[in-house]
Amino acid sequence: MISTNVKRFYDPTFVVTKEYKESLPDLQNGPASLIEGANVPIQQVGISNFKLPLKYPTPSGELLTLETNVDGYVGLEAGKKGINMSRIMRTFYKFQNDVMHPDKLYDLLKAYKDDLDSRSAFLKLSFNYPMLKESLRSGMYGYQYYSVSFEGKLDEYNNFTRYVHLEFVYSSACPCSYELAEHARETRDVAAIPHSQRSVANITVQLNSELFIDDLVEMSREALKTETQVMVKREDEQAFAELNGAYQKFVEDAARLLYDELNKDERIRDFVVRCAHLESLHSHDAVSRICKGLPNGLR
């Protein structure tokens, strides 16, 4: 039974003193006897999807402020009950006015390890990156948005690895469908349209040195040729149809074309690519996955 003497209202005038703060219970830093389940290390403990407006650099020197979803974790050793979750966010806020790029993640990860007395740390920043794109023939411009993440890891030996993830959307016209459509037209004078579909390449690169998002997007464009369009008039639609005719591709072709482009850049240490053609013919997707093939590398 709850005592009738308990106050049932929030007192906005209450002041927290040092003595009162020290009297508050602290279960997360309690003894190992409080641990539930197996007393073993946990590789990642923290918080995900807290949001901040962060600044990112562009090749021109302009800074873009973009809404960013942040995932931050540290490793929890055996014998420890928990971590101070709020420090994940509080530590990050110390860097909220800094310019974010993959190398910058080292400073944040080091601060996580120091502030939370942890052996390892993980961080991921996810955002939509805008690039102004010209239409194919009409001379119009529109913003294409790219789903991008910066990811960093700092292990117990202070080995730092950083990655960039990019989602690149393109069109894929099926070479087999094209030949069958041409066969119908030539042999039976029947109109037939080859099928094509919106397709997605999910690209992860591990970096040797700094790489702008714009550069990774340009590599993807160069490899695949048929990026989806933002601004389209009739002449642009015709040009896009011609592009798809000139650069037909199976999902296996898309993966190998991206491999060829990424493998040439010395700023990229390792990579893995997953291509998905969201079929307009089939009720399922066609998928290919390719990696650089480094021993113990990305898979």
C-alpha cells in the first residue's frame, strides 16, 4: 500500500544538490552479482537513431547541414552490469559543431572509449546527401538525394577502420528481353517492349584515405551509366530510353561493372557491393553480391 504522505506532483522548484545527486541509486555500476544471465562481454551496447543537424564537406568547400541519424555503441566487458547510456549522446554533443567526415570519426570514437571507460567503440552517421543533377537533354536541374552512412570502429588496440555506405539507384534494361522483343518485331512484325526496372546498388567501401561522397557517386554513375532521373521532359525520357538501350545489363553485369570502377581507386582499401534488380517481369528480385576479395576482408 502506497503511503498517503507521498507527494503526487512534480515540483519545478526542487534543486538537486551534490549530496542529493550522490544519494541516487546507480544499478548500472553495481557489482557483478547484479548481472542477469551469462557474465560474458557484450560487443555493442549503446543507443541508436538519435538525431542531430551535422555539417558535411563538399568538394567545392561548401558545408552542408543535414539531419543525421546517429548510432553509438561501446563494448561492455564481463563483470560490468551496464553503461551510462546518456553519455553516448552527451559525448557526441561535444562534437556537434565539427565538420563530419570518415576520418573525424576517430576523435568521436576515442572520446567514447575515454568517457565510458570502454575497450572498443562503434559509430554510424546516416543521412541523405543532396547533389544537383542536370537532365539529359532539356537543360533542367533537380536535386538527387543519396542515402549515405559513415561508419567507424575503434577496437581494444586502437585500430581504427572507417567505411562509407552508399545506396545508388539506377535502371537496368534486360538484354534477353531486348533480343526477344527485337525477334518478335523482325520475324512477326509484332510490337514488343523490352522490360527494365528500377535497381539498387548498396555499396560499402573501406577507406585508405579521404573520399568525398561526390566521388563515390561519380564512380557509380560511370560504372552503370543509367542512374534514375530527377527532372524529365519528353526529350529527356527519349534520351533515357536510348541510354537503357545502349547500356543493357544483367544483375551480374552491374556487380562486375562496379567492381571494375571501385577497384581502380587507391583511396579504397576494400569494398563489397550488393545489386538488386527489382524485376518488372518476375514476382521476385534478381540479386548479385561481389567483394574485392581481400583475405579476412568485407564479404
